[in-house]
Amino acid sequence: MINIKNIIHLCNFFLTSLLQIIELGGKGGDMGKRKTRSFIDKVTKGTGPRGARCEICGEIIQNIKTIRPYKSKSGNWRYIEEMHKVCKCNEKEILIDKSIS
């Protein structure tokens, strides 16, 4: 049931919230505090090197997949696929041909 007290209460609430919006410059609370970034900031964020750094040489560790062919006992060619973490320290050890036992 609507009575005069409820209408007065709603009007007071509406007026106080309207005054708060006017004091904030029409931004309505936290909506106007969004961080602005330039195009250059966006590009530099997306183009930097990613990943963990090697403790020895300080280079970024990259994951690479090596595929080594070998002949099976039946004479067919098979492949071994392996994932390696490579940096400047260990790239020669990993990328040199290894014999398959």
C-alpha cells in the first residue's frame, strides 16, 4: 500500500543520489575511473618476451619439439617426438643428432 511516508522517503533517496552524481561530475561513482592506455602501451605489452629465464645464462627458456627418425626392426621408419626446454646454455646439447638405442 502506498502512503505519503513511502513517497517522501523515495523522493529523499532520489534527490540525495542525484546530488551525489552531480558532485562527482556526472560520472556516477567508480565508472569514470577507468585507466586509459595509448596504442603504444598496448603494443609494447603484447610484444615483449614471455616465459621463464634461465638461471645460468639469463636467456628466456623456449619449448621446442624435436622429431628424430629411426628405422624399426621391421625396416619401417618411425619417429620419436620429444619436447625440450632450450636456452643458450643447452641448445647445442639438445640440437645435436643423438643416436637411438
